[in-house]
Amino acid sequence: MTHPIVQEIDSFLKAHKMAESYFGRRATNDWKLVAQLRAGRRLWPATEARIRAFMEDYQPAPRGRASHRSTTESCRGV
């Protein structure tokens, strides 16, 4: 039987277009976490708390990139 948090994780992954391995690595430093939870891995309360904290605190990186020109100009003093 899978842990009920797996459904919450799946919703989070879909909402943020995030890979399972990336989620696991960022939330608990375990890239296999989500696959193993689906396979029935036991979830310790401390690990569940880390997962929930990650999902609550997650702020996606802003889209787009800084202009290369602006960083280059500031280095040359232009």
C-alpha cells in the first residue's frame, strides 16, 4: 500500500512541472524517493515533515534569464 502523501506529491509535481527525481533530491536528498514511496517504502514522520516543508516553502525560479549584455557591461564599466 502506498502512503497517502504520494497523491499530494503527484499533484505538486504536475502543478510545478517537476520531475520525480528532482523533487526527491531537493526535498530529502534522495532522487529515488517518489518511486520508492509508490512501491510501498515506509515513510518516517521526520521524512514526511521534510517533504511537506519543501512543498509548502517551494518557490519556483523566475522564468527567463538575465540579459548577458547587462552583466557584461557592468563588468566593463560601460
